[in-house]
Amino acid sequence: MQTVKMVVTGPFSAGKTEFIRSVSEIDVVSTERKITGDSERTVKQATTVAMDFGRITVDEDLVLYLFGTPGQKRFDFMWEILSEGMLGFIVMVDSTRPETFREARSILETFRAYAPTPYVVAANKQDASEAWELEDMRHALRLDSKVKLLPCVATDKNTVKNVLLELLYSILAEMETSEK
Amino acid sequence: MALRGNLRDFTVTQLLNLINLANKTGTLLVEGPNEVARIAFRDGKLAYAQLGQEDNRLAAILHRANRLTTGQLRVIQMRASSLSDKELGLSLINANYLTQEDVLNALHAYFTDIIRRLFAWVEGTFHFENEMLPPEDRITVRLDLENLIIEGARQLREFEQLQDEIPSLDMALRFTERPGANLQKMNLSVEEWRVVSYISPRNTIQQIAAACKMNDMEIRRIIYGLLQAGLVEVVRIENVPAAVEKARAAAMPAQNKEEQKSLVNRLISRIRSI
Ligand SMILES: Nc1nc2c(ncn2[C@@H]2O[C@H](COP(=O)(O)OP(=O)(O)OP(=O)(O)O)[C@@H](O)[C@H]2O)c(=O)[nH]1
Ligand SMILES: [Mg+2]
């Protein structure tokens, strides 16, 4: 049995757990906890503590694992551990919360420094009326035009599939360029 | 749709950067604790600015720039108050009292001064009204934002924030290919030029700092300014092929190139079928 893994990262409450839940064939093994801090509780009820874990079986001898990182900064020691041996990574950003963009950018740069693997950025919660436009997010996140920034609604399986596919296309494209 | 937020999360410099890069047209409204600033842009260039109730009619601006005496200002305010700014400007130019350049310089100075004052605001909210521009009868300018952005970025002093902006010094930098991002036009300091001369996808930020004898904080501050002005971008260090292969080998059970590709293709068909 062969396994490969991808990492889903991003700030607190960006939608990482939801994203993995949308496509995983097992119930996401989530290490969620009730939130105790007041400021964070106003955003949501539960947060991922160590990691999320989802699975997609490809065929008899290939399985894809999706790892979601904990969003809260005090668990960032997990990032480097989870990034080990990843095929690529996805940075989830909550399009409705510009206050998290700076952190998203910092997470992106940190993961980029861990490993030179392909990545894409998912502009999540594009279904919400306060969502920022993709073009504005691209500049605020300082993504150059070659970086894929994809619209996403984590609860909508089709957009999640699209994000995963775009990452896989980038992985394939990178293999082809490095061949030359 | 919504370009709105809080100054705690986006500095005025970062907003100018965004407007510049996206070539936006419209008005940025910044609501501070005491007053509201309205800054208008056309195609990502500064066009017009107004701060609170401050008199920003042309006559008042020319007076501030010492182009009109207090007596002249009073005459204009009493006798020519029905003239629009454009009409007043034309009359002064036609009378050979001022040149068009004098008028534009006074406006540039006043509008950039408002932006400089805005840099000091840390509390407040902002939103951007697309396509909203000042009334037709006002004189607008076209001023590049890069120099103002660099100036604003120089004022960022918080180490934590700089650390967030540039978390890893093991990355490299390269010049952006953005048209209009022109180094020649920039008012860079000696230290900034020194850093610029080492920028290459082969040098890590750490190496540039060592070459320029700068500490982490100093190099981060300078690079932050260059990043904000859209002159450079952070890239992974070159020599990538080896590092990329290594990372891929760590991620893939199959070691042979063709097997690796077939594995990715199997993943693709599986995801498509979900
Ligand atoms: N409207 C909308 N809500 C979403 C979307 N994705 C996630 N949410 C909601 O946003 C909140 C956060 O989602 P999570 O999946 O828990 O986020 P997370 O990134 O795992 O959060 P942490 O583990 O705490 O860092 C939840 O209330 C979700 O229901 C989306 O695409 N649209
Ligand atoms: Mg979670």
C-alpha cells in the first residue's frame, strides 16, 4: 500500500476542517476542542488542536491523506511535523476576515520555507456577502500572478475538488518543467 | 465586492500598495476617531484628497503653499466664491499670475501631506468605493504612489509585525515584472540601494543582510519597504531542481519519474470522480 499526503493549512477558522470533511471518505478524525478563550469563541465553538485527518482511497494500492493543521498560533510547532514529506499544500484563507490575511501570508511563507513543494491558495467562504474579491485578496496576500488563488466554499464539494485538482495539476506541471 | 476592514489589520501603506497594484479607480474612505479622510485614485494613482472639514478648495491650497497671500485669499473667498476650482485655476494661469506647474505642485504637496498625516493613524476603519471620484469641477492630479508607499513602510517599527511580514530569511528576492515599478523613479536611501544591488534569486535574505552588515531587524525593514512598493517579491532560493527533487522523493512512494507521474494522474482521476 502506497500513501501520499497533502497539507491543508491557514489561519484560525479559515475552514480547513470543513474543507477536509467535504471530500474525506472517513469521518474526519479531528482533534477538536471547545474553545475557551473569549475572543476566539465569538468566532466559532470548536477548534482543531493537533490536526485534522482525512482519507481518499485512490485504488487498491494508493491512498491520499489530507492533514489539516491547527489554526491557532500556539500549536504552530505541529506545522513542521505535518509538512514533512508532503506532496503539496493548500493555504486556506477566510475571504470575509481581512484581519487574518497578514497571518495567512505569514503561514504561507513559513510553509514555503519548509519545503519547495507546489501549493495553491484557496479563497474560502466566497459564498458570504462580505467576502473580498479575489483580485484584492491577491494583492493583500502579496501573491504574484503565477500563484494559483482559487475561489472556494469549503462546504461545496465541487469547489473543494477544484482546489485539489489545481494543486495536482501544479504538481504535474512542476514535474514536467524539472525534467527539461 | 467588499474592500473594507480595520486599520489595525491593514496599515494605510498596505492599502496604498493594494490600490497601486490593482490599478484601482475610486475613493478610499478612512474613518479615524476624529475625522474622515477621503482619498481618490484613478488607475492606481493618487488623484485627490480631503481630510475632515479642512478647506481643500484651490484658493486655500494655494494659500498654504504661499502662492496666495492672506489678502488675496480673502478677496477670492469674498468675490469669487462662485468660481469652481478649475475656473479659478484657469483665471490665475491666464492672468500669468501662476503657471500650470505651480498649481499642480501646490496640489501635489497638499495631497501627499494629507497621506503623510494618515500614516500616523492607527485606529479606524476603511472602505473603498469603486469608481467614486471628486466632483467634476475640482482639479485632480496623477501621482505615482510608490514613493509614498516606501515612505510609509519606513515608519513600520514593530519587530513582531516585521517578523510576520517576512517570517523566513532563508528565502530569496527577485524584481517584479510589473510594468510601472521603476527603480529609477524611486527616492531610495543609501542602505536601500545597497540591498537592491544584492537582490537575486540566488541570494538568501540572510546572505544579503550579511553582505550589507545589517541585523535581522534592519534587513527586514528595508525589504518590507521594497515589498510594499511592489518592487520585489519573495521567492524560494534558486538551485531549486535539487531541492525540489529531494522534497518530491520524500513525498512519493515511487522513485522513478514515470511512476511518479502516473501516481499523480491516478490521484487526478480519483479526485475528478468524487
Ligand atoms: N459560509 C461559509 N462558512 C464556512 C465555509 N467554510 C467553513 N465555514 C464555517 O467557518 C467556521 C470555521 O470552519 P472550520 O472548518 O472549523 O475552520 P478551521 O480552519 O478548521 O478552524 P481551526 O481548526 O479552529 O483553525 C465554521 O463555522 C464553518 O462552518 C464556507 O466556505 N462558507
Ligand atoms: Mg479545524
